[in-house]
Amino acid sequence: MREPMTGLRVILAHWIGLLARDVRGNALAIFAGALLPLTAMIGGGVDMGIGYMAQAKLQNACDAGVLAARQSMRGNLFTAANEAEGQKFFAFNFPDGIYGIGDANLDIEQSDTDKAQLFGYATANVPTAIMAVFGYDQIPISAACDARRDLGYNDVMLVLDVTGSMNSAPSGGGAKKIVRLRSGAKGLYQSLAAADSPDTTRFGMVSYSVTANVGRLLSNNDFVKNQHHWTTRQVCGFSLFGTCIFYTTEVGNFLVNIRDTKWRKNNDEQQSLTAFRTSGDGCVEERPSEGYTQDNYQIRDTVTQNDIDRRASGPDDTSWQFGRYDPDSMVDPGGHSCPSEALPLTNYPNQGSFVSDINKVTQNVGGNTYHDAGMLWGLRLISSTGFFAADNPTTRNGVVVNKHIVFMTDGVQQVNANGYTEDSRDSQMNRVQGSGGLDAIHKARFLATCNLAKSMGITVWVIVLDTKPNEEVEKCATSGATYFYSDGNDLEQVFSDIGAGIGRLRLTR
């Protein structure tokens, strides 16, 4: 049996019952009770939203900083200057004061196990706008990032202008351009093959002026034995009873056998061809374009892949054979020049050996500027489907070999119809055929070779040294990002930038 309620309890029960049945004014009490939780929820959402945006921004800045630091490294050498470069990019992408943050920090360090890799760790504290009321003054955020230079395997063919103008100083004065080239090219090696990765990159070198010196790299079958020259021959002017009384000299387009040149060896054609190729003066005359022969000799304004890759099948396959560059056999060879010997793709164990070969291949300086001569032989030397296919694989250890041509010139094309060039002497031999004059045809051949290289998957880098912008040369580059101008003072940095571009820089997380 329930006990009867006391007076106070009766009164309280009565008023509670009335309050329960009367809902007028309850909203205010409920709102008052819920205000603090609602404020915490909304404020937390606002502050967390700002935190998430700051986190994304911090991650991007971390990535940018570590990439910039890795990009600025020479080979795998990490210095304070590289770290400063990374910090600069981090600060640019995450400026002080953004979202009210004033303590953002990036730590960059080199991997102990992979010197090609850098690690970055960024931290910051995001001040809260509303949650500070509840004792939460800041939200800590962080980001991890790293970058490595994934060199893979690279074949890099340097095509270097050694024409007469390279013996002059740049317009700004100072050392000769050829001297700057020899000094600056080491930037390419430092970016690609320095430190502990020289075996990943091979370099080849071909210098050019009016032709290229590649005889030692070819075989006897690649050269004609009986070659058309603008030369002289002795003919009998008067004979008596079968005996020539006196001779006269004729000038014209005559055949010259290899045995009748300065390379004659034991009156033997093959020995003489070998002597020519290995003489150090093994420059070449360009062979007929595809579809033409030694007797119907035409060098066209187009360049096909067969023009690059196809090789003579034997000693008598003359349509695919080159001529000997032989000023001694020419009548008045005019302006003529034979650059130093080209060098095939090879690994260089150290910077000293690389610089030594740069000096060697640029030793002979002089002559006019035939850009197509350089590009033709640069492409032939790096092609994986032509003369040197056995030495130029497309993969190594199951990894694709990336191919690059670095073409450097200090000027516009300069042709000379009366000079002795890769075309022989055009004013007499008239081999160059196509749309327009001699200059236009050679420009077309140059660009056709550049485009063919690009179609073969080769990246073409172009450096224009101390000259006005040149549209024809610029078009040779794969893109605007692979075209560089140098006044001569920054040539080493330009080569270094190209090396950095060739090395595939990537984020690894």
C-alpha cells in the first residue's frame, strides 16, 4: 500500500504536471540547453574544414619543396644549397600567414640507402577560430613526401657545331665559344652520370661543319670504290703511230678510284678503303637519297628512315654507299673542312674522361654551317634500327632505353655552292635537288631529319648559343621545354638543366 504524499510533494507533483501539459516557452529552455553542444559541433566543422584545406596545401608544398631540392642536385650530391632551393619552393607554395599559420616547417634529408632519393616531412599548426572557446587552440597537421631521380637508362647523342664562328668570342666578350662549350658540357655529365650512377647513361658525340667525320665507325662496304669527283684527268692531245706525243688536262665530273688517292695501299682497293677510314680524315660525302643512284645522283629535300638506317648489302651496292670527302681529289675545293672524329655511344666512368672526349671531338674548328650534316649523323649514330643496331639496344636489363639528341649551334645555316661540302661541290656536281634553292633545301633536310628523329621516339634538345632566335632551329626541338638559349655565360647551367630534364624526376609517394 503506497504511502500518502506529503504536502510539499503534492505541490511539486502538481506543478510538474502543469508544466508537462503546458508547452508554451519550452523552446527557449531547450535552445539554452543545446547551445553549447551546437556551437561545438558547428565550430568543430568550420575549424576542421580549414584544417583539411591547410593539410592539402601543406602536402602540395611538401611535394614542391622536395622535388625542387632533388631537381637542383648535381648527380646524387645533396648540399645545403639544394636544401635551400627546396625550402624556397616550400615557402612559395605555403607562405607564412596562410590560414593564420606561422610555424610551418619542412625537413629535407637524403636517404641512407638510395642517394638518388630525398625525404621530406612538413609540419604546421592551424589556429582554431571557434574551438578555442572549448580549449582547443590549434590543430596539428603534417605531410610526408619524397622524390627520386629515376634515371633508368639513357642514350644521349651530342651534335656539336664546330664551324668557324665557334672560334670567336660571344657578343658579350670573354672566352671563345668553343672554349665555353668544352667547359660547359660537363654540366650534362654532372646531372646525369655523376656520383654512383655512371652506368645508366651512355654518351656519344659528333661534331659537324660542312660534313661529319664518321669513317672509322663504318666499314669498307659503306664507301664507293669508284667515286665521282669534280677533278682533272690527263688525256692525250696528240699521238703519232700509237704513241702519245703530248697530254692535255681536262676538268670535269670524273671517276676516281680509291687506289688513285692519297690513301693508296699496295694498289689494293680494300686496303686503301681501310686506310681512308682509319686516317683520322674520314669525313664523308652524303650518299644519294632513297630511290637514286651514284649515276643518277640526287640529294633530295626529304629524308626517309631508309636514308638513315639502310646499309649497303655488299661492296657493290653503290646506291647505299657514301663518298669519301677528299679535297685533294677536287679541283679548287674552295672552303672545305673536316671536323674531328665522331665517337659512338659509350659509358664514361668519370667526368674527366667525358671532358677529355668533348675536347677531342671539338678539336678541329672551321668551315660553313650545314645543320643537316650534324643531325643526319647524330640520328644514324643513335638509331636502334640502323648502322649500329647491334650496339644500340632498345632495352637494357628489361628496362627501356630513353634516347636523346642534344643539338648545339651558335648560328644560322650557311651554305656555299662553291665550297666542298657533304654535297661535293654543288655548283659543278648539282646533286642537291628539291623545292627552292640550296639554302631552302638544306633547311628542309634538317627539319625533316629532326621530325624523323622525333617520330622514332627520340627527344631532341636544342641549344642556341649567342645568336638571334632562329625559327628553323627552334622547330627541331621536341617542344618549347627542350629549346634553350644561352649567351655563353650560363652554358654549363643550360647543359645541367637539360641533364635534369633527361633524368626522370618523380614523386614516389
